[in-house]
Amino acid sequence: MEIDVVRPSQLTQEQIALWTAFQTEGEDLGSPFLSPHWPRAVEIAQNPDQDTARVAVLHEAGRPRGFFSAKVKGGVGMPIGAPMSDYQGLVAAEGTSVDPKRLLQALGLARYDFCHMPKSQTAFSGHLRGAGPSWISRLPFGYDAYAHDKNAESGVLKDLDKRRRKAEKDHGKVTFTAFSRSQSDFDQMMAWKREQYRETGQTDIFAAGWTQRLMAVLFDSRDPGFGGTFFTLHIDDKLVAAQFHLRGADIIHAWIIAHDAAYERVSPGLLLFQDIMHWMDETPYTSIDYGPGDYRFKRQLANAECVIGHGFVGRPGAATFIRGAAYGIREAAERLSLGKVSELPGKAMRRYDLMRGLR
């Protein structure tokens, strides 16, 4: 197996077509974050700030067999587009195997850190240091079949129907828009989201220039197989919820979610998700992936999951030793079961990685 390294913009049309085809062959490879268009969009957004986006192209007998994208900086790699990337991994032809340390060597890396790697990625599964679910709603037979099973389980969608009727009675007509091109609504969603970061004390990921440019690139995209998809919900012509998701061939990946807190009682965000699932009946999309994070609304709406994990792979050296030691402290603290105190090393690692990604 030979490995070449190129910038995402240097991929040929043949390579892009093969990469896209490989996504249909393997388990958990359909995410738009694993598309060849994701690293290309990130590269556009990050220049001229950075020159760190790389793709390792695996060849066998002169023909591409797999692709692996990464952010390469200072000898330590991380997922391309982190912290905005919700899936990472090798996209390859069925039956292709590679030692991940060979990928590191080709990319000039001493270590590669990952945070949302599907457990089905066999090349990296032995390097996981923890895992959790990415919740998914699968609707291969349409909304009605999904709703029938979901209501038999929990009645959550019947409750949403009641909330919708209450919203219409108390506030006015509820209007759903898919593929909205409203710049003012998009700007309002971003303002809500950034205010949420401030109120909850989280890092504002949109303070970095490249993340804002990435959102603009994806909002403007017209590619039918990849790009941003903006959904809105208005009540009596007033914007009450907005969601900006990434789309692949048949997957909508939930991404940026925000709503007007004044309408909290009618759950506008959940109503919008329900409208998206209705709308999917007339489209090629059959799944909504809610991404990582164990939030109640994800469990309520999901009927499937993909197990994703965090960890690292490294070659012998200081960078690998330091990361291994950090994980050792984290895992020891988590075993002590001291509540929030036990969570502090993990939180510190995640915050450090977030800041690395934004730089």
C-alpha cells in the first residue's frame, strides 16, 4: 500500500468520485463530514489563516483505495475542521486495511488525536479511550412508519402535535421552510447561538474567523450532494426556531440549532425537527443524525445510534507520552466517582483540544 499526501483542493475529479463511492460501501461512512467536500470546504474557509489541511490518499496497484483527511500542525494532527467536525475516519474500499501509524508517518505526524471516531473504524478501534452514542432518526419507510413506532414507544410525537396546536391557537400560523435562503434569519440564528454560548459560559466557536467563513461557504453551497441546509420555523411570520444542518447523499446531520427563548413552552426546536422529518418524505434523505452529546431531545427522537469514540494514535516519542499521561490522569479521576471533580481532567482535555482546533 502506497500513501500520497495532497491538499484537499488538489484532489482530482476521479479521486472525488471514488471517495464518494467508497462512502456507500462501508459501515457508518455516509456522514457528510466524511465526504471529500468537507475538507475542501474547510480548506477554503481556513485560508489564508492556515495551511494545515491534508488528505492521505491510499494507493494499491496504482489505483486509489482510501482517503483520510487531517489537520496537520506542529507534528500533532487532529480531525480536519475540528471542533466543527462530528465524524472522523478512514473512507476506503471494502476490505482495505492500513496501520494508522503508517498514515501518521505519511502525514509527518507524531500523534493523531480524534474525538468522534465511529467504533466501526477497525483501523482505529484499538486506540479508543472512551465512547458514546451519536443518536439517529432513521426513516427508510417515511414519517408515518417512524411516527407509528415512536408513538408506540413514548408518545413524544403526539405530544408535539399537541404543542403545535397550542402554538397555533395562542400565537398564530406555524410555517416551515426548507432550504431557506434568508440571510436575516440565518444571522438571527447565529446571534441566538452565540448568546447561548455566552449565557452558558461555553467557548464561542464562531469568534474564530475561519469558522464564520466556513458557515458562509456552506450556506452559499448549491451542490446537491453536499452542503449546508437551512431550515426555519415561523409563528405568525415571526422567526422562532432555525437550524443549519449539513447534508450528504441521504443523511441530514443536525449541526447548529437555536430558537427564541420566548417560545420555549411550545418547543419550537422540536417542532422544527418534526417538520424536517415530514419534509424528508419528498426527498432522498432517510436519516437525521443528531451528532454527539447525550441530550434528552436526541434520545426522544432517535430510533438508532452510532457508537463514536475519542482517543489517539501515536508513534513513540514525547508527544505520544504526554497524551497517554493526560489520559491516564483523566481515566484515574473518572474511576474515583467524585461527581464533577472526576469530570475535570476530561473537561480540561476537551477544552484544550477545542482551542487547538480553533487556532
